[in-house]
Amino acid sequence: MEPFRVHILGCGSALPTTRHLPSMQVVECRGKLFMVDCGEGAQLQLRRSGLSFEKIGHIFISHLHGDHCFGLIGLLSTFGLLGRTSTVHVYAPGELEPMLQSQLDLFFNYDIGYKIEFHAVDTKKHQVIFEDRSITVESIPLNHRMPCAGFLFRERPTLPHIRRDMIDMYNIPLSQINNIKAGKGYTLPDGTEIPHEKLVTPADKPRAYAYCSDTSYIPQLHKILEGIDTLYHESTYAKDKEDSATKYCHSTAQQAAMVARDAHVGKLLIGHFSARYGDENILLNEAKEVFENTYLTAEMKVFDV
């Protein structure tokens, strides 16, 4: 099974701390890299992580608060300095497009060296905003102080696995492998039919990862996230600051865990921690009271989906 991982480059909230950088992640799936949010220092964090700049072709911005997008122009500049020629696709609320274009015009009135294609995300709709042969990305409507969307990455189903022992037993030629994967059986020279089910093992279950930051608690959010493998959900506050979470349209760790529990996810990652918490185990323990399989995010941590 090919890797499907989440690389945490930054997991702090808007107020800088000595512990965390602003929000930024890279989702690695089937050899492709997708950047999710792009806080300040993104290009430096990418270098530290060892991830390939060239493999990042799609950047998803949840909303226009600076701790989620102030690193974008710097990263795009670094792409140009590295001699990039392939297109970069940016998916974000439509309000970002004129601001991004003005920055590009100001700093790069010459040719930056590659094309930047902008895709406006309707933050009120749950819909597919990107797809290729191996993955789809869906927008997730969130509730924040400005238009905001999360992102749901789903692997496309793969074909079943050929059983090597059956291939050898029946001397099946390589020319028939694709037909068998596509659902056909095999006929032996004496006319005996070998059914498809005997020649294969089931395909790997498609995996899914959702990124939800920033948002207040949404009781119905679990319906979109039902059964996914891994959920990242912001956890800015502990439960004693639930009034602040409501006021500023953020979530508590307990509320994030409630979403994970109700959606029956495999595991929960929490982040976007308020700078008030020197010991983030306070948040972790609160979440674990509701959903045991919860983990704290931190810079340079990597989680398998």
C-alpha cells in the first residue's frame, strides 16, 4: 500500500508562541504532495522536512487570516527562484485572488517563470474541488469569523490484487493480468473456467483524511466526516474557555473529540493551540475523555492516515 501521510509543518494559532509556528501541513498521497494552509515560514519548514518543493502542485487555503496564508507569497517566490516551470494551483476563498494578484504584480512584474492558477472555493458548499486518477479533494463548510472551508482528501478505489500463486499455478500469461484486475476470470486451455474471485484478493480500502481549521463546534459536521481514517480538528481552547471558543468561532478540545466520536473516525489529531497553554496535555486529556485515539500535533511530526 502506497504511503498516505500528513506532515505537520506548523500547528499554532494566530498568536505566535515559542512552541509552535502558524498552521501549515503537507498531505502526501500516492507520490503527490498537497499543501494545506501556508503560514509564515512555509518554505523554511519545507526545507527542514526534506519534502520536495517540485512535487507540491496544489495549495489549499482554508481562509484569509494571516496565520493560514501569510506564507503563500514567500513560498510562490521560492518556487520561482528554484526554477519551477510546472503550474501551481491555489484553492482558496475567492477574496484571496485579487490580493494574491496584487502581490504578484508588485513583487514579480517580470515573469515568475511558471503559471499560477487560482480556483475560488465556495465555503458554503460541500463539493469536490479537485480530482485526478488517484485522489479527490472536497471542500467542507466551516463556521468561522470569515469565510472558511476545510478539506477532505479521499483516495480513489484501487483494483484488486492479483494472487501470484494462482498465476503460477495456472500459467496465466501477463497479457491477461489487466483483464483479471478489471473483473474477468480466466479460461484454461481445456476450457475450465477459473472465477475472478479465486484469482485475486480484495483491493485495499480507500483511505481518507480531513482538515478542519478554524471553526466553532458544528454538531452536524460528523455527517460529512463519517468513517474517515484520520481527522485533524482545531482545538484552540480547553473546556473552561468554551465561552471564548464560541465568541471567536473556535473549538475546544472536547468539542473536537465529540466530532471525531460522532463521525466514527479512526484517529483524531488536534492542533491550532492557544498560546495560553504551556502544557498542551491539558487539551489532549480533555479530548481523550471523549475520544481515546487522539494525538497532539507538533512541528515535524508525521502521521500515517
